[in-house]
Amino acid sequence: MSFLDKIQKGKQRKPRRTIIYGTHGIGKTTWAAQWPSPVFIQTEDGCSDLDIASFPLATELMQAWQPIIELGGAEGHGYETLVIDSVDWLEMLIHAEVCKRADKKAITDFDYGKGYGSATKIFGSILGALNGVRDTGMHVVLIGHCEIKKFTEPGLESYDRYTPKLHKDSAALLQEWADEVLFANYKRFVRSEDQGFGKERGIAVGGNDRVIYTAEGPGHLAKNRLGLPEEMSMDFAEYQEFLG
């Protein structure tokens, strides 16, 4: 059989590799818990109030990595989605493991950023193991916190934007790996108020409506391959329509 005989046509929809990151307490974990038959790997203690299936809280790297390995080699367990809550706390476990192996107290103690380099390699290996989980037919959802960083675009002045709270090399790997990078935030806009004497000040308005941004904008990083609207509510039922 030649490779020409192996050509596939049409859409080849696979389970999703999704990261949702956003501001603290906006409901990312609750949103992820609504995916089909989820099981959680907890790297931080934030799921206790939810009725979910989860592995014990991981306090060292292998306690988070071993379930990924086992799920990648198992079928028939009844779970359809693996959720990691959170990916930035997973990165902290990776940093702790790198320091332990090298007898260092902190990831910043390594010369020339070598500690971050070792951590990025481990992070890449974990993403590869998560591909193995997806190959069994499971969705993979990673929850992350956000931080504000300066972003410099050629030809423009630098400006602030929300990004996942990860080291830049790990963040770059994750963005390439994911099918969807979703940013969750409260809907806000700035209204100008006249202060007199020709002066104005901006006032933030809104803050109650929770939304998911699915496409990159000046203030946040995002992408999707599902043809999602650029802005959606955090109602999972709306999102589920696009999962197929």
C-alpha cells in the first residue's frame, strides 16, 4: 500500500486539547467540571466544593504525572475528559522536581537559566503524555491562572496583555500544543467622565458578566480551531454545541 492510498478526506475531528485561563475565582473549575465525564488531577486544592471524580491532591510531580501515564494506557474506565487544575501549579511541581534533582533550593539558583530549560523539557514530555491520553479518546482540559505582561509588537509601542501564568518557554509550548486557548474574564469597558477644565478620566464599567474570549486580542492571548464566536458566555451548554 502506498501513501497515496492512505490519504484521508474531510474533517477528522479529534478529542480537544483545551486550556482555559483567567482571573481568580471566575469559575474556570466549575466550567471544566461540565465537560463529558471528567476526572481531575489536582495540583492545587480548589475542587473540594465540587461533586467531581479526582485523583488525590498531587504534592510532588510523579503524583500528577503517573495518572497521566496510566490514563494514556487504559481504556474502558468510563471517563471522557481529563482535567488538570491547575497547569501553573503543575509547573511549580516541575520546578520543585528539577531543584530536587540538582540539589538546588530554587529554580532561579541555576546559572544561565538552565533550571528553566530542564523544566521546559519535562513540561514538553508531560504534554506528549497528554497526547497519549487524547489518543485513547479523551478530551484534555488544562486550567490556568493569568498574569499581566508587557507585550512588544514590531512597529508598535509595548502594551499590557493577559497571558497564562507560566514561564515564557512553557507558555509557548502550551500554546502550540493546545487546540483551543480560552481566556475567561469579566466583561468590562471604560467610560470617560468629564472632570471639568478640559480633563477626563476613565472609569471601568461592568464586571458581573463572565465571558470567554476565543480569539487573540490586544489585551489577551487566545485561539481556537472550532470556529467559535470571538466572545462567548461562560455557559458551558453554549460551548458544548461546538464540540460535536
